[in-house]
Amino acid sequence: MNLSKNTRRAIPPALVAAASVIALGLAQHSAAEQSIASPRANSDGPVILSAMEYYPSSSLADWAAGAEYLVSAFVTSEATQNVPPLDGEGDSQLIGRDITIDTAEVLWRADDSTHPAPSTFTMPVTGWVDQSGKLVEAAPDNGPRLEVGHEYVLALTWYDAQCGEDGNSPAGWGAVGSEGAVPADGGVVGEGEFEGVAVDPEAAVAAVTVASQEASGVAPQVVAEFSGDTPAAIAQKIDDVTPTVLNENAEKMESEASCSAD
């Protein structure tokens, strides 16, 4: 499939999270704003973070629009990002993680990809919410937390370096959005970790937002469409979908936020 060069996503502004501006999460590169939602009501799972993103990343058409590679990969290690301490009681902030990912298999490559497929790389992801010194695990809504020891299918794209008032982010690989990864333990899509809890394919489908699946004209999420299949099934179908048309205004805003890596 030939994707136009201008569909590749430049790195956008850093996330605005609660009362602080930080860079973290699957959507470090792809989300404009991230807010804290209520913890899962019927489990001991993590706080769920809702992201307002420049581009959608839930469907295979979204992945086709922005990904350079689909890979099957393992998270092998993590490190906590450094953040300044909280100023006072009642404050809260998000603390991210830098995870190391080992690619097990390259499943698909976009025809216009300009970078070699990554073998081992790091990327920032959601970590915890610091609530007055108490750390509570956090996970993205409708996406995996990306935890050590688990296998995932990742829709990867290369992001340019970001320059911003709150610091710079280096160029690097990242998911196409907060839903640009699906669990795939043992080579089964939907098996493993999703939203910070253990799931099987049936539970993974049940976990995704029902309203978005039933909305008229909206393609099903990748995790809902392929749960129970192999990662190869995703790669086999991606060339058959029409890529999502990206928002030109969002692309312009992102391009203005990107800078050359020094």
C-alpha cells in the first residue's frame, strides 16, 4: 500500500495532564490532552486515563494511516521517569515510565517507510498517578498499560523531536496513539494485559467502549475485531482497508511543534 508522505505524523505538543504539563503515556507523541478518569468500579485495577488525541488510533484504518510498522514485541524492562515532587497535600500528578521493547517479529511494513524496523527500543508510557505521595497505577482508556513480561502487537511510527516550553522530547519510535497496541500473549490477540488487568480474548472485547463499536459508520477497534486471532491476521488485512483521512489542521499544529533533534 502506498501511503502519502504527508500522512506521517509529526510529533505534537506535550500532554496537558490534570494541572501539570508532562510528556508520558502511549500518547506522548499523539495526544494533546490527558485527564484522569474514575478508577474501575468493580475491580482493583488502575486509574483509567482518557486522552484527547489529534488522531484516532482504535481501528485498523487508523493504524494504516499512521503506522510505519506492525510488530509483535515484548516489554522487557521499565524505568520510572523523573518528575518534580508535589508542592502540597491534595495535589496529584502523572508519573510516566520508559519501557524497553524487544521486537519478536515484524508483521507489516508500510510501502513508504523511511526507517529500518526497530529491534530494541524505548518509549514513554503511562505509569502512575501520584496522589499526595501515594502512587496508583494508571492505564489508558481502551488500551494496554504495556507491562513487563507481556507480548503485544504494536502499530509503530517514527516521531521527530519535539520542542516545547516545558522541555524537549527526543525523536524516537512510538505507538500511533493510545489504542495503537493490543495484547497478544502467546501469539493470541486479546490475551494478556489490557487497561492494566489480565484479560482473555472475550474479556478484551468486553473491555472496549461499547458505544464506539455500535456507532454508525465507525470501524471496530482492532482488539475487538481480531481478538482470538493471531497477530499475522492483523497484518494480512491492513492492506485491504482504506486509511483514515488525517485532519490537516492537526497535522499543521503538530508540524509547528516539531523541531530538529540536536
